Amino acid sequence: MAIERTFSILKPDATRRNLTGKINAVFEDAGLRIVAQKRIQMSRAQAEAFYGVHRERGFFNDLVSFMISGPVVVQVLEGENAVARHREVMGATNPANAAEGTVRKMFAESIEANSVHGSDSPENAAIEIAYFFAGTEIVG
Ligand code: ADP
Ligand code: MG
């Protein structure tokens, strides 16, 4: 299996509760390496564009408001099969359905405030990484 990169966000519910280190430890213990990371305040336009694929969903406006309600930590994670591995340790979107030991099972507050984002394919990972990081900011 090849070394891959994926894009990760620690969402405002996680930064508000000071969980950056605890969540990063889960990723690192899963064999994912944090090769880029920064704490930012997303603008509404940035969040709307990032979640553009969900524009028609009923939860879109609430989701955008939530994502700009506080700082987020954006990251690039690298490792074997990183996209799938990251999704595995994140757990199901709805924490009620998330497996034991996953980030969302341990930390998510709700289906919306579910602590973490992760790319769903290598193709989307490349798009999402380029949206937030210059190549020179990623140090593998
Ligand atoms: P995932 O983050 O697991 O890839 P989706 O891409 O389907 O999930 O949804 C993006 C984000 O939108 C979720 O992580 C969550 O914050 C929010 N979301 C998804 N479904 C709902 C819902 N039914 N109600 C409220 N928020 C939702
Ligand atoms: Mg998704």
C-alpha cells in the first residue's frame, strides 16, 4: 500500500474544549504523521466553498455557521493508506453510530459538532489540501 496524504480539520467544538493534543495523539497512534498544521479562523466564504458539495442539504447553513463559530486546526496527514486509515479512526459521521475508540465516539458532541473532518478520497484530499496549504508549508 502506498504512502498517501489526506486533509484533516479539528472543528470548533474540538478547539473550544482544548482537544487538539488528544485528537492528534489518536492520529499519531494510528500511524498518521502530521506533515502540516495551522490554526485558523475560517471566513464564511471559505467555509461555504469548502462544503460546497453539501450546498443543497438542509443542514448546510447551520454547518457553515458552526465551522466559523471558532478557530479550527487544518492539517495534512501522511501515512500508509492515509485517507481510509484516517476515516477509520475518525469514526462514523453520527457519533451515535461511531465505533469504540474512534475520535467521534470519544469526543463528538453531535452529528454536526463531530470534532473532525477527513477527506473521503485521495482525489478530494488533493483538492482540499491545495485549498488550505501551499506546497512549501507541507514538510514530510
Ligand atoms: P463526514 O464528515 O463524515 O464526511 P459528510 O461529508 O456527510 O460527513 O458531512 C459533512 C459534515 O456535515 C459532517 O461532518 C457534519 O459536521 C455535518 N453533517 C452531516 N450530516 C448532518 C446532519 N444530518 N445534520 C447536521 N449536520 C450534518
Ligand atoms: Mg465528508
